[in-house]
Amino acid sequence: MKFEPEKEIKISKRKICYPINSELLDYLKSYERTFKSPIVYDDLLRYVDSYPILDKDENDTLWQGVIYGPQEMSEIHLNLKKIYSRLSSDGDYEGTDHLFVDSVDYCTFGNSHPFRIKIKNQFNDNHDYFYIKKADASRIYGLEIEYILSPNRINFLVYENTLVEEHISGIPGDVFLDKYVDENMNKIRLAKEFVKFNERCFLRLLGDQRAYNFVIVLTPDFDQMQYRIRSIDFDQQSYEGKINLYKPQFFRENLEYVKFVTENLDESSIKQYQHEERALMAKRMLVGSNRLKKLIKIMKEDQIAPHEKTVQLREEIFNILQDNELKKRESMGEIIETILNFILRNYKNNVTKTF
């Protein structure tokens, strides 16, 4: 795969929000992904005032701080603490008197219109975040697939039309390019990680991974810095019809990352890292086979994208994989099942040939 961005790539301005059907809800219950929330997403919309949140350079962050009336604020903050307790531990509310809600922020940008809640420890000022969003089946599938098939784990909970997600720590990809790129950075390692991230997104059909939709996680090693790229946005799971929308390399916002690849890796190294990622994904599929099969079975029967987008994606992927099974596929779940089967089949064949 050549790493070169397109001149222009268009993504759906407004994604359709799909409801969580009963089969998916049962699946989530079986894996402790559901809970009875004391408040729902719509309750947080009852704020009486808001103000723009600016960064230290006075730029608009697209987040707004929200203010609740005095009668509602204490109840909302108390319930947010309860949700945080359930998300971060076993839900035992005792022993959390030292925690308080420091702020509630709202973002009108994007599909899920999230609320970001900042929880603070009054004794040591340590803080954490979590998010409350509109529940959407596409995003739920994306979160579950991320949990099963990626090197990352993510915790979330669902109640009716409300989705609660933990905060994913890291430096936003666009901020990293702005402030953390210098001559001392190991660009080869970052280029390798971007190749692997690009491959992973394509294979599990996660779209719209522009620089502000993923974070860079830095881990000091004994002799150098390690990098990992993690998605923080799963709204565009198996939704778009154009195949390149599932490849981060084709977004102009990621041009600098593409340059890291083209300037630091040769074609054989790129192919090596792509094969490594496919092999790792195949191993995760084997380990989590029961859970993955249950999820894909539900996904196959669910509508999470317009039919015309499904047909377009089926044809574009067929042009790459040349797998005749794709011709029979009528849903996004069936398409992703075919891709994953293709990966697993090739992995097993290659392992058999080895030695």
C-alpha cells in the first residue's frame, strides 16, 4: 500500500444515529456493559447558561462550560459522582466523599454531542474525566470491536439512550504535530505506529480518523520513546461507502504523519508492519473468538449504514481482496465478517507454511 494522501476526501456531514436493538442490548448486558443510571443524557441538557472554553492561546476549543441552576446542580453533581464510581470501580459510592464535580463541559461539534465531566479529588487535586454521550449503535459496535481487536482496552456503559465512556489519555494528534515534533523525536518509530494504526482502522472499518480523532500515547523505554496511536472517536464505525475513508493516510489533517512514513520507511518495511498488524489482529480474533462471533452475528442483522453506502463499500473492498464471498454481502456486519475471515484464513495458511 502506497502512502500518499488524496487531494480531497469527503465524509458525511451528518451521520445517522442508529438505535440499540434488543439483541445488541442483551449482548451488552451479558458482558456487564449496561447499568441503571441515576440520570440520562437529556438531563444534562437542562443547563441555564454556558460560556466558551478557550485554550491558553485564547483559541476556541469548541467546548462550552455549562452552568446549572442551584436547585438542579447539587442533584446532577451527586448523580455524576455515582456514575463515575460505577464506571471506574464497582459502583460502591461509599468512600467517595472526597470527590467532587469540578466542571461539566458540552461540545456541539461532532455526532455524539458529548458532555465532558471533570472529577476532582479535594485532598490532592488529582483529577479524571469521563464522557456522557448520545447512545448510537454504530459507536457501540466500534467500541466493542476496539476492545476485542485492538491492543487497547476501553471501558464504557450504556443505559437507554445514554452512553458513558471513560477518558482516553494521550496527546491529541493535531496538538502533537503542533507542539511535540522536534529533531529529537524518533520519527521512525512514530511512522511505524502510524502504518500499523492505518492498517488496523482499515481492517476493522473504523472511519474518520483525522488527527483530532486520535491521540498519541508516549511511553518511555529504557533507551528510547515508544509511541502508540489510539482512536478516541468511534462514531464512523462501518458507516461510509468510500474505502479510503477507513484509511487515516488519506486525510489531509494527517499529511505530516504520512510524510513521516514516506521519509523514514521503505516499501518493504511498510509491508512488514502491515503484515505484523494483520497477524496481531488474527491472534486477538482467536483469543476473543466467542465474544467476537456473538457481536458480529448481531451486527450482520443490524442496519448501521445506508444501503447505498454498503453496496459501494462492498464493491470497493472486492476490488482489493478479490474475495467472492463479498458479492453475497448485504450489510456492513457481513462485510466486516468477510474481511476478518480473510485475515484469519491467510494467517492460518501462513503459519502452516512456516518451517
